[in-house]
Amino acid sequence: MLDFIINNAKIVTESQVFDGSIGIQDGKITHISKTIGESANRVIDAKGKLLLPGLIDGHTHMEMPFMGTVSSDDFYQGTVAAACGGVTTIVDFAVQPRGGTILDTYDMWRKKADPKVCVDYALHMIIRDFNEINLKQIRNLIEEGVTSFKLFMAYKKELYLDDGAIYSIMDEVVKYGGLVGLHCENADLIECFAARLLSEGKVEAEYHAKSRPSLVEVEAVQRGIRLAEMSGSPMYVVHMSTGLARDEIKEGADRGLPVYSETCPHYLTFTAEAYRRPNGNRYIMSPPLRSDEDRAKLWLGLANGFIKTVGSDHVCFNSQQKNQPDFSKVPNGVIGTEVILPILYSAGVGKGILPLTRLVQVTSYNPSKLFGLYPKKGAIAVGSDADLVVLDPNKSVRLSVDNLHSNIDYSIYEDVTVTGYPVLTISRGEVVSEDGQFTGKKGKGQFVKGKQFPAKRPDL
């Protein structure tokens, strides 16, 4: 007897859409066929619904210490939100403390996450201190299954590394099959622009965007591509917000460089006009929201395959944390992990911008390939983990604070209503969310080791 059978589903993978049924036993997919003759402990009729691989959110910050505070979602509440949004694996960023080592940081993040996570997780490592100890530990960390490293060209007082340090880390990471992710913004220009605006008394949220204009990102993306080219390292631009940066990534990829990029649901939904709202501080993240033209180019980049993934950059702060006297003191970050699927389906698939297969590529298949999780994750295949999400294409939901599950007292998506919503999430064969209610268990998620980045670039 099987644990689960899901019947009458329209099954969506990265390459095809077909009608069929799926059988699940001991946390794995065991059957994929038109019909399944065996019995099961639970049979789910998915007629009229879509069955997709569980999402892999490759960009979360749970319990992140940042800008003098800590993000309000811990690993429990953050993965509750993830599960309710159809996300079955997060890849969180471990932040190396000043003076600490990256191996100690790995242990620290495992101790924080393991007792709390409700879905599976992997880790990226943020390196803040460039020194011989951390450089030598890169090989050890990759052997532990942390194969991706995030480096910052911004946040000069907190996270910044100079170009020499970035090049040196890239040069080391590539030796052992790792991947480098870059936060691409020019730190010196941001400091210059912000100081000028603040000296003029321009402190409102709209000046956050003006302190970080689009060319600040584009210049850093160009520089990051050159550093990757010189080092031979694969490189991944996180949370890309501009159309011009998208063009730079495409140009590098067209030249055969292993350069990839991610965008986020907030860049696909809002523009910089949001900063003029009475609660504009709530929309402060970096890079900032951009123009309608940028938003259209990001959607086009996803549709054409130039942008490989959508991650949430989920790092949320409550209204008290966001209520600061000037834009430079507002902790950067917004919710996102729970809204990736409904935003992409409603505004992408629903409006004819994204085919269903592309939706799966940018939310499951591509991140699983980039972060070394495939085929355990990101696939509907016999032997893969039974990480699945059932989506009702006709279900309309307002993305209000009452309907979302993060530990904050507002939603930046309060006025957004989507059509197409996850109604069942299965993580390793267990139902963790059903009809908008979390049904999983604290600590049931597991750490997933990433495999080394292949010498031959992934076929994405």
C-alpha cells in the first residue's frame, strides 16, 4: 500500500505538461503514470488542478542579524510561510560574524535551523572577513555540502568586500566546484549619494531609491562579470532589479561565461512609486524598486530564459523596526517566500507571459541545478523526494496580512489579489500545508547537502 496517490492531476515539469497520477511511498515519488492500480492511505483527487514540483526558494534570510536588529521571521515561522506558499526547500544565508570563521558559522546556522525548520533547507555562506583562515576553509565547507558563497559589493559598514577579496574568493571557490553569488551595487557611489541627500534633509523613503539608482547596480554587475571572467568562477547575480543589468548578464552568457541571475517577486509587482506611499518605509529593500520599464524587462527576461531563477530575498521586519527617522536607518527587506508561486502564476502564467514549464524552471528546476540539489529536489521523477505542490488555477486570494503567515503586522501585498493559489503542499511525502493552513511539524525539515558545481555549466 502506498502512502499517497494524487489522481487526475495536470502534471507540470520543466519540459512538459501532461495528465496523470503520482504515487508516493516513504517520502519518495514511486509512480508516475496515467493511472495507478495500487491502494493508498490517502488518495487525493486533483481534477482541475496543477501539480508542480515543490518550489526551491534559493534566497531567504531567516533570523538574520542586520542593521542593528534581527529579521522577524525565525526558521520556524519563516518555513511555515514557505510551506503555505508551496515552497518545500529554502536555501538560507548563513552570515559569518566579524572575527568568526565560516566553518563555525555553518555550525551556528545548523544549530539555529535544525530544531525549527518545517521544510527542508540548504545553506549559502556569506563571507564578511577576507583572511587566510576563511579562504582555506572554503574547501572544507564545500565538502560539508555548502557549495555557494555570497559576497557583497554593497553595505560598506556591514558586509562589503573589495574587488581584490571578491576575486581571491572566486579563485578559491572555483577550484572545488563552488558557486559565487554577488550582491551587485557600487558601495562608494551609494555612500556618496546617500550623504548628499541626507545633508539636504531628504530623508523620506523615496530617497532610498534615489541613493541607489539603477546604474549603481548595472556598474557592479559589469564589474562582477569581469571578476568572474578573470577567475574562471561561475557567478550568480542575486535579486537583480534592472533591465540593463539583465542585458549585461545576457551578454556575458552569450559569450559563454557561466553567469546567471535571479529576480524577486517584489521587483515583478511594484515600482518606485511605492516609496511615496504613507508607509513607504515598508518597501525599502536593496536594490530598490525600479521603473515600469525595468519591471517589464524583468518579466521578459524570465519569459526568454535570460533570468534563470526567482528567489524571494525573504527578510522581513515589523512596522516598529521599519519606523525609522530616515531611509538610511530602515532595515532593508520584505516578505517574499510565500508569494513567489501565486505572483508568478497570476501575473505571469495567467497573463500569458510565462508558459507553465518556464514557471517550473525558474522556481524549482533551475535553482536545484545551480545549488547542487538535483534530482533529489526540483524534479517530478521516480526516486526524487516527494516535494510537490497542488495549485488551484481558479482560486483567488488577497495577499493580505490575514492570509499570509510571516511574523509581521502588515503585508506590502495587501492590495494585491491573485488568481491561482497553492492549496496543498507536500514535503518529503508529508502534507505540510492544506487550504491555507499549516499542517506540518516544527523541526521536521532536514538539511540538504549541495553537490559541487559541474565543470560543464548546467544546461538551464
